[in-house]
Amino acid sequence: MSTLALAPSFSLTPTQKKWGIMALFVLFAAALFFMPDSAWAAGEDLFKTGKEQIKSSAGTSSTLWFAMTVTGLAVSAVTGFITKNWFAAIGGFFAGMIFLNVAAGVIGLS
């Protein structure tokens, strides 16, 4: 017999596997608990110097914003024609625009 055909010399019971997974979860949770949030909150804005340039390039009055809106309209029209489900196509466009506006507000582009 080759060594590859031999059964393992040990095996874990389902209870032992469950406790091992629980121990890893507790260890991960403890590591996250001790990670300080204030270290992230005290960070400096890396894009402070170029914020106006970023707003002019990707803000709500930019060509990029217009292109994303037109692309969303085109995809909605194609989806409506192909699937004949105009409610989903128009709803998808509105959901995309809402997401775009909320994301721009969170990022600071609006």
C-alpha cells in the first residue's frame, strides 16, 4: 500500500470541529474589539489639496456625470426592449440614479 492510500492517523469529531471554529470566531472578534476606531477617525484628508479638481472632474455638473446618466438611460432602454419589463427597467434606472446621488453625497462630490 502506498502512503497516500492510508487513512489519516487522527480525525476530529464534529464537536471538536465546532469548538475549533468557535475559538477562531472568538479570536477574530476579540481582535476587532481591540482595534481602535479613533485611529481611523483622527486621520487626515489625503485629497484636501485636490478636492476642487476632483469635484470639477467627477461632480454633478461634469461630463462624467452626464455620461453615467446617459449610459444608465441607454441600458434601461435596452433592458426594457429586450425583456419587455419596463417597470424593472425604469425602476433600475431610478435605483441607479438614487445610488449615484447618495454615493456622491457621501464622497463629497455634490
